[in-house]
Amino acid sequence: MERVLLVDDDPFAREVLYLGLMASGYQVHCASNGQEALLILGKMTIDLIILDVEMPHLDGFAFLQARSDNLPVILISATDEEERRIKGFRLGADDFISKPVSVRELVARIDALRRRADITKSQLTEVLPLPIKAIYFNQNDFSIEVAERRVALTQTEFKLLKYLFDRKGEVITKQELQRSVLKKDLGQFDRNLDMHISNTRRKLAKISLPKTIINTVRGQGYSFLC
């Protein structure tokens, strides 16, 4: 977790954390809002995101819904309320720190995330290689099984994965997935589909399927790599 993306619209707070993290040995890239952060993620390799909640032009919660990666996220917020923490965790955040942020505490929490990630990696078996010969879809409980490894999905995640699998190798537009699976048109700022894809990838990784099995084709949509 050496490459950190720091997202905060407060230039003073951003500068303090930037200098502290750099002094601790991290490579730090900065963004002042969620839109800038998404652009950086599309261009650079990042290991960890430190994300402010209260920002203009795509706030922290909207960013969590918009992203399609599985990177660990530490939320920072000037408002330390239980409902905000719960919302952040449900949207995929891994930790939450209230402002003002202590650099020492932040580095300690990053180190804790790193240790948990290392333990998880050591417990996982080797990632299954592509191509995947068979995926068994159980419509009774919306679970899938691959090479005797089983994971439960939500009904929407199950339908999205099945739709892509049945058309493996094809690029399926977001509009088609939205209409065919979610049963509604894709709005300009609608990130619901991306959130479901991100959650599905995260669950597939639990049974050692590569994240790239659901491939993002930039500007077009998604494809299932067979």
C-alpha cells in the first residue's frame, strides 16, 4: 500500500496529510474532489484511497458508488455521526476517521489495513487461471460455484453475472445491462450499476476468481472474460 490517493477539497488539510504521508514513505497523489479522483484512478496505479466525505463535484459517498475498483478506502469526515459511518461502510469503505486527522493515527490505520490484507492473501489459494471452464449458477439461493468454491450473491449481482456470462467475450454496454437487468434507463449520474459490478467483483475475489473476469471496457461497458 505504498501508492496513496488523497482526496480532500480542503487545501490546508490536504497539504498537512500529504507532507505527513510523504515523510512516512508513501507516494501520494492528490485530488480535490471525487471527479478528479476518478480521473486519476483511470491513469495511475493506486494501492489505497484516503477519501473526504464532504466535497463538491462528487462527494465521498457518491465516489464510492461511482468507482469500479476494489481498493481499500479510509474515509475522513468533519462530521463523526454513526449514520454517516454506517453508510460509508455499506458503500465499501474499510475505515473511518473524524477530522482533524492525526497523521500518526492515519499511518497506523494504513499499517493495520496492510496487515489484514497480507493475512487475507496468505489465506487465499492461488487465483484461478482463465479461462474458467464452468460456472454453476444456483437460482434457488443466488449462489455460484466454480471449481468446488461457492459464493452467495444478491439477486441483482447474480442476474448481472449470469447476463454477462451468457454473452462471454462480448462487450455489453451499460445501457443494455441497466435496461435488461436493472429494468430502468441509465441516467447521466446513475452509478448504481457500477456499484453492483464492484460488489460482485469483490465477492468473486473471495473464491479466488481474478478481478479481471468482469472486464471494464472504458467508454463502452463490461465484458466477461472467458
